[in-house]
Amino acid sequence: MDSSAEEKFRFCIDRGGTFTDIYAEVPGRREGYVMKLLSVDPSNYDDAPIEGIRRILEEFSGERIPRSAKIPTGKIEWIRMGTTVATNALLERKGERIALCVTRGFRDLLQIGISGELVRVAKPVDVEALKPLLKVPRGLTASVDAYLTPVIKEYLSGFMSRFEGGSEQVNVLFMQSDGGLAPERRFSGHKVVLSGPAGGVVGYSQTLFGLETSKPLIGFDMGGTSTDVSRYDGSYEQVLETQIAGSIIQAPQLDINTVAAGGGSKLKFQFGAFKVGPESVGAHPGPVCYRKGGELAITDANLILGTVIPEYFPSIFGPNEDMPLDYEATRKAFENLAVEINSHRKSQDPSANDMAIEEIALGFVNVANETMCRPIRQLTEMKGHDTKNHALACFGGAGPQHACAMARSLGMSEVLVHRYCGISSAYGMGLADVIEDLQEPYSAAYNTESSAEASRREALLVKQVKEKLMEQGFGEESIRTNSYLNLRYEGTDTAIMPRELTQISTKPVKESSCQIYFSSGWQDTLLYKLENLGYGHVLEGPAVIVNGNSTVIIEKDCKAIITKYGNIKIEINAAPSTVSISEKVADVVQLSIFNHRFMGIAEQMGRTLQRTSISINIKERLDFSCALFGPDGGLVANAPHVPVHLGAMSSTGSLIFGVITSMRVMFFRGHHAEIGGITPGSMPPFSKCIWEEGAAIRAFKLVERGVFQEEGIVQLLQSPCSDELAGYKIPGTHRIQDNLSDLHAQVAANQRGISLIKELINQYGLVTVQSYMNHVQKNAEVAVSEMLKTVASKVAKENGSCEDYMDDGSVLHLKLTLDAIKGEATIDFEGTSPEVYGNWNAPEAVTTAAFIYCLRCLVDVDIPLNQGCLAPVKILIPKGSFLSPSDKSAVVGGNVLTSQRVTDVILMAFQACACPQGCMNNLTFWDDTFGYYETIGGGGGGGGGAGPTPGMALVVFNVT
């Protein structure tokens, strides 16, 4: 950021959800000036960025600037800013009201989105007539842009109006989601939803990679509201399409993953376990220690532990914005919470010792750390990288307090902390480039001819973006361009895509010492100021380094080294230690940590499967589930893809038709869209017996002694099934290569799960891991039981009956009995019609899985999807009914139609919501060369204060 015009101020600003960070280059100062303000503080100022600029100008220019006055621009060279205004508007649904004009009959197009694959056209078509067809992702992007841009423009208009002479007199550039800067007039809603986090990625990539380490970097940006995770290995990893808050956005943007865990994440004790987030206390009122009557958050926990030191934290609280953090109020709040926690522990184990306030605070921090480790594991695994081979680039105001513990948990040996880590997103904006981007749609098969046409179009786009940049005053010699070709596999929607210091020979001088609570208890810890440390200084942990905008904690067995660029490199010398904990009674902290670890294993299996599979059902529609089971076969954790596949695995020995299962230590089940039968697509609308629906495999050992049994599985999938009644043969699969590819992917996913569970066993021991497999199920049982007690007091008819009817008049009858004292329920389907000579019969496992899904919808707590959900529930299904048919009956419709009807009557009995359309509509067509089927949504019922949703099958995509 060297400047030739040092007589003027430069401002880099990141307006985050909790804090606004400002880095200013001040005339006459060698080092930049840093300021941190609450983003929302209505009792003191209207806009944090304006307030920060005003204060800095007033302090260093000597000119008094009243808050009501406009900001003088004569001494400002430029301002660069990132803002969460658009992000918050999207998350909170506070954008501008918009109208969508679309072809008659397509009013629900944006809600339905994309389903299925491209259709092969069998006869010539009028190409010109097809060109105007609406492309759904671009339609969604246009809608998001229309929704957010007015909000952005309104904020920017107000911001610019606060300067003397308005936008004409001040040079302001805004950070976009792609990591580049744009002037106000080119700043639009769909390009800025990751504005602030993008600045952080630019910051750490430009100041750490290649300078401090040759390892690829994992960016860990822990702010007040959320944590952003990214990766950098010499170039920015970009995506051309992403989904944010349920909205698909097609625009170049940095690949950043966000998890709702930050310094402001709420701390709760629910159902015998510690919970951190996803709710945030925000900037206003904020944590308890902010003196605004807030709730306990991670910042409060760090304050109790001594890792947040009030003397080195901005004194910006209280009515006059001059008071430090309120330690006493925080401790009092933890004391109140401790009474609840220790009371629960005594009820579980009378001999249990009370947990001290510090133990409770450390427990919440450990749970938060595991919450933030999950997206890091997912990010690296999804791209095929090993997390251990990366360095952790830590920034954000709260990040350096957690970095050592998280690096240990992730198996990393190196942590890098920039000297401006607390304001890295703001600092990065000063390093960013001004970017213009243009896109042009071009659909063709990749070959020599299309490659030449793509190159021609690329040249035109390059010319246009250069012209736009030159209009802004940039010379052609200072412009460089990057081109991206968005390739997709045929039939899918998956895109491929500082100043050096002089070394110091003197020993580091401590500023003071403090007490910090680690896992081994309170420890005397030396405290250093970064400004007093120099290149070559080495600090053995435990130690604390403060730099005015963040606090860096160096734990025991870690070593901090000050680099020649003034940054901090932390060497993590100890691997995650073996942990010994009680197996008999669940530890309230470890219970939450194991919940995260078990779910993380299932999720990483799913990432492996999605990345290595080929069929659209699995790669695009995520029509699969990965799960972890205990030694008794009980479901421990099910990744949230399609729960019906595994929701009742432990209660059934037979396989739901149309689904193939591969098993080793982990489990996977996925929907193979083609396994033979009387129609391609294996979803025959008129099947009467199970053999008409394709390969029905009761059991087959897919991998034996490490060898994939391809010949055997091909024989099962391709060999015609004999119809015992009619005597004719049933065709085998039409897509054997897709089947084999997906089965190989299943095996890879299982192998990944095996590797991860072995790591967990090495750390905790087999007995402990198995014990917590039981504990997490018990935790889910308690949550469901408490929900049933609450529901019993609200539902008018505790012993009521509900009915629904199939198209042929068959009755689906349910009687719900709730016990408000014990928190138990009986679901009795007595009175349901007998098995039908059709295909909407449903195996018992489907009903069980549908009920687990309903329970998870009804429990307003984030609990794992596991077997414990069913413990307080008795499900009675009459044998011979179409919910418990014979093993020869056709069932393909039961998995997709009857499951939704079962879900309907359960939610109806609990008075949760109105019924949806009640059918999963499957469109199937084929010829001798291909088969195709897709699901067409029919609408969801209203409930919980929300109205109905047309055009979507809200339940079926979650259940089947």
C-alpha cells in the first residue's frame, strides 16, 4: 500500500455483522491506523463507517467535525469498503418488493428450480424459437439482483450523501464477491453478497502465501456473527454458481463457506448437552459483557477464560462508549447457567462433582471449535485435499484465540496470523484490484469447432472489459485478464472449475503477565505486545500476543515465531492427545463434540460420494444418504441428504426396491435411477409385483478381501428377472456403466468413513467411541420426549384419529396417543387397508423413516437424525396392510407416494401443518436407447404461520 500522495488519507473499511473494522493510512504515520466500532450502535451514531472516518479525520487533522456535519473530502484520496448490507437483506428477507414477469403457466418456475437432466431431442427443432427460453439459474440471479440492488443503492446513496460534494468529490470503490473492486455505479446486489469475506481472502492470500509458507492455506475468518472458511493455493478458487440463503446466484465469486459460529454465537444448555449457535446475539444487544442486556455468547466464555483481556479490548461500551467489557455481569450469567448444568449432572450421576464456571466456559469453547472444524474438513475433502497438508491462515477478531486448539484438532502443524489479523478483511481491500467481469452463454459439445468459437467469443469479451477499465482511468499496460470456461459434464449441472523487518538479536520483552484457564487449569501466562516484538523473536507457549485489534493465544506445546514481515507463525508441536472420559454417563461437553464428529464423518462420506459419482441422481439431486451405525445396528448419525434411505436401516433386513446398499463399517444408500424392470428408469407406473420393478437384491457382498466383485453385481443387474406369474422375462439395467461408477463411488465413500472413524478411535479409544454412539442416541431420545410432552399440552385431541385416502379409496388410518407425563407416543395404523394389487405398497421401513422425519421437523432443536428419535415412540403397523406388505408385492410407488401420505397424516395428527398435494408426481419416458424420469412438485401445505407453497413437493424430497 505504498503511496505517492501521502498528504491524503486512505481508508479500507469492512462493515461486518458485529464490528466495523477500519484500516487507515494517515499522512505522516509510518504504520497504518486501526479502529474498530460496533456496526450497530443507534444510541451513538447512525452509520459505523461514516463515524470511523469522521473520528480519524478529526483526530489526525485537528479539525473538529460534528456528527451532524458532512465529511470534508479534501484530505481523502480514496475509500475502499466491503459491506454486509446485501448479505443481511438476503438472510433476513428484507430486500425490495419485486415482481416477476414470466410466460403464462410458469409462475412457480423460480420456486421449482432445476430438476432432472437435459432431454435428448429426437427430432429437429426450430433453434431460433428456442433461444428466448428462460434459463432458471439466470432467472434466479436476476431476481436476487432486483431484490438486493435497491437496498444497496439506498445505503450507498445515504453513505455518499454524507460527504461534502457527494460522490463527485470522493473516490469510493466497493469490494465484490469475486475479490475485485468496483465503483459505486457498477455495484449491484447479486455481486456483493460475499463482499466482506472476499476482502479477507485477498488479505491473507496476498500477505502470507509464498511469503510465509509454501503450503496451501486454509483461510479461517472468525468474526462476531459467523465464521468464513476458504482455500488458497496460488490462485483464487472461484465458483460461477452458488446457493446463498436458499437463492441460486450465477456470478463469479470466491469459493467461501460460511458457518453460523462466531464470537456472538449463543450459548445454551439443552437436553443435557452444550449448544453453540447457530443463533447469534449480534452487535446489538450483543454478548452479556457488552453492557446492553444481551445473552451469553462465545465472547463471554473467552472473557471468563482470560483469553479476552478487557484491558486490551476496545473500551467502546456503556452509555458514553468509554467503558470496558463487563466481566462481573458475564460471571453472574455463567453462575446462573452453572446451577442448571450441575443440577442436570447430579440427576444423571449423584456422585458427579459440580463443574466450575471456567470448566463450563471452556466446554462451550471446545464445542464451538468443533463446530468450526466441520466446514474446514468439508472444504478440503470436497476438493480431494488432505487437511493436514495445509497451514491455517487465521484472522478475524476472535480467530487467533481459537487457532491453536483448532489446528490440533485438524492435525495441522502450522498456524499463520497476520499482524493485522483482527481487521484482515479491511486490510485486504487495500490490496485488491479493480475488476470488471462479463459473461456470455454458449451451449455446445466441447470439440475443435466449439473451442474455436469459444475463443472468438472470449476475445470479444476481453476487449469489452478492457474498454470498461480504461474508461475508469486505467492504462492498458496495467490491465490483465483471466478467462474462465464453464464446462459441464453432459447431462449434469456440475461446473468444473509487504515490508520486510530487520532481524532482532535481543530477547523479547514481556508487557505483563496474566492468568488464562486451559484444559489443565489456570496458568500464569506471559503477555507481549506485537509492536514490541521483532523479526526472529520466539515465544514458547503458553503466551499471549496482543496487537491492538486482536488477541493471539499460544497454547502449551506450541511455539510462536515473529517473521520478517512482522507476522506470527505458530508451530503446533503436539498432535491431538488421547482423551480419556467416562463411558457410563455422558459428559455434557463431549456429548456435543461427539455429535459434531459423528455428523462430520457422515457428511464427509457424502462429499466423497458426490465428487466421485457420475449419475445425475447422486451427483446432482443428492438422492442418497451416508450414515454411521453403532455396534448394535442403531443409527448414530445420518448426513442430511435424503433421510428415508437410512432412517430405518437398523429395523429392516430387506432392501427398499430401487435402492442398492453397500456396507462395510460405514453405510451408504443411494437411488440408482436405472436397475431394469418393465420400463426404463425402474419406476413403472403399473407394476403389480416386485420383479417388474427391476433387480431386487436381498444381499450381495460387493467387496470381498479388497476386491470389487464386478462380475457378480453385473450379473445381478443385467440378468432378466423371471416373472413367476406370466412367464415372461424382465429386462435388466440399461445404464450398467452408471451403476458401476456409482457403486465404486459408494465404496470410496465407505472407505473414507472407515478412515475417519479409525482416527476418532485412535484419539478417544474404541470403548469411549462406542459409548458415545449410545449417548448421542439417548440425547435425541430426551429431545423427542420433551417435545412430546410439549405437544401433548397443545394438541387438542391427545387420542385423536386421522385418515387419508389413496386414489383407489384405500384408507390410511392413524391413531395418535400422547402421554404428557412420560413424554411418549403411540402411533397406531390399525384400520389401514390391506395390501393392494398395485405399486403403492410401502415396506415398514418407509413408515418408520417418515416418522423420524416428522419428529425432526417437530423438534425445534438441532439434534442428529438417529435411532434415539424413535425410543419414546411405539409404531404399530398391521401385517398385510399396504404399510406392511408381502415381500412379493410391488413397492416402487410406496417409496415415493405412500411415504408422503404417511407424512401427511402424522403431521396432521400433531396439528403441525396442512397437507401438501399428497403425491410425488413422476414423469417417465423412454425408447430403446435411453430412459428418463423426474419428479414434478405439486405444492406444500401451510403451517406455523406460513402460507402454502405452490409448485414444490416440500415433504417428499426430504423423506424419499
